[in-house]
Amino acid sequence: MDFLAVGDTTIDNFIRLKDARVHCDINDENCEICMRWGDKIPFETNIEVPAVGNAANAAVAAARLGLKAALRAYVGQDENGDKCIASLKKDVVDTSLMVRQGGKRTNYHFVLWYEAERTILIKHESFDYEFIDLQEPPGWLYLSSLAANSIPYEQACVHWLDRHPQTKFAFQPGTFQINLGADALPELYQQADIFFCNKEEAERILKRPAGSDIKELLKGIQVLGPKTAVITDDIRGAHAMEESGAAWFVPRYPDPRPPYEITGAGDAFASSTVAALALGKPLGEALQWGAVNASAVLQEIGAQKGLLTREQLEYNLKNPPVNFEIKKI
């Protein structure tokens, strides 16, 4: 196994709104979506997308890029669990480590989609997590979003990594992991060969104010322990800092088309970067892989439909619409 993703999976129901407004502060930050209170709000469409979530998206991205990828996630013994497993198998993701738990419901999230942005209503089922003692260590273990009751599960993951140093570890924290704070999960940061979050998440993790300098945020994340820290910054691209102090900037891939729907772009960036590293690419090129696949995801509904094969990604990387170069800073 080249790539094992660990984390929750869900079904996303995309509800496309047409009768809403967005209000932002003077700096176009801290935006809120508004709808009429106590009224019936019409919507255009709703589309279900199964087997998504940070870890599932990462497993699918790795599989499409040619890696032997598996997912360790929990679903219920229900119809939605069937949908998730069938979707993963269709994408050639190994589901043998999946757990179907009786008395639990498969996660189901609602995505309020307005223009190119979305707000996601999330609820993670409290599964009885148990980390599996893998007999054959994977090349990479990729840990991401789990429910709030997952600390013992994550600690078991850390202990497993201690016993298997040959496995590289990528950490992309989800909502509850970020809300718990770095103090609750220090070993995950310390074990990480590479760490991913966006700028707003970095500010929350480090308890820094909005608008903090991204280089200072990178340094702050690295103090927590990751060998390489990567922070994405929406259309402004992404920054990375290695253990040596070397820093990189990769711009957004220059696709001239406006985004259609943004869900999963960050997952595509992070997982494609790790997939490239697993294939032996240097960090600079790996970050470019992430940017190319993130751009492709922006053109489709949901986090997985736009994910590229290795052939498609390498073609886009070699044939950008305009100059696309990573910079060492």
C-alpha cells in the first residue's frame, strides 16, 4: 500500500441557493450568508455526492494519480454506507479497512452553495474508533478530519507511527481537530513529515488575529513540530517551509475559467502534493501538482469529480495557459 488515508467520510448534499445575500466587513473578510428569517427559501437544485470528506478525497486523489490507495473510515450499516463504499470501489480505492458499525448513521452533510462559494453544515457521528494494527506499513499515512471523540484514536495512530518510522506521515486537520487546539494533539504535529491547512485555520491553531503575516504563521506551525508546513491562501496561492528554513511559494494554477464550485480544492492540493512526494517528486514540483489538481476540482461539483489522472495532471503541468513557476523565497 502506497497511501492510507484515515478519517471520516460523508455524503455531501449540495443545495444550490438562488435567493440569498452575502455581507462582508470592510476588508471583504468575515463574510456571512443571509436569507429571510421565518420564510420559505427557494433553491435551484440539490445533488448528492457520496464518499467525500478530507480523507476520502485524499484516497481518491491518490488512486487517480496511480498510487495503491486505501481508506480507513467508519460508516453505518445503512443505505448511505452502501453508497459510500460503492463509490470508493468505483475509484479503485481499497475499502478492506473500512468499518461498518451497527447502530450508527453514515455522516451526511448539507452544502449551501451560493455562486462559487459554499457553507457546509456538518455533523460527525460518534463512531467507536479503533486503530488497526497494520501488518504491512503503508508508504504514507494521511490523517485528517475526525469527530470530536477521536483523541484516543489519534493517540493510537501516534503510537503506531512510533513503531513504524518507515511510514511517512501527512496531517491535514479537520474542523474538530483544529477546534481542539494543538495542545490537545501535540504528538500529531510533532510526528508530521508534512502538515497542511489554510491561512484562516493557521490563525485559529496559533490563536493569531485575522490578517496575520503568512510567513510568521508558517514559522509558528513549524514550532509545533512538522518537518514541512504548508499553508494555502485561496487565490493567492500557497506557501511552504521546510525544516531547514527553506521556503517556497506556488501560485494558483493559471486556469482562466472562474471557479464553478470550490469544495475540495484544499483537499486536492494537499493530497496531490503528498501523492507526488510518494512518487519521488521534490517538494517544489509536488506543490505544483497540488495546485494543478486543486484548479481542476474548482471546475466541477463536489470534491472528487474534477480530480485528474496522472496523465492529465502532467499534461496540464507542462502546458499551463500562462507562466506557472514555483519560487523559492
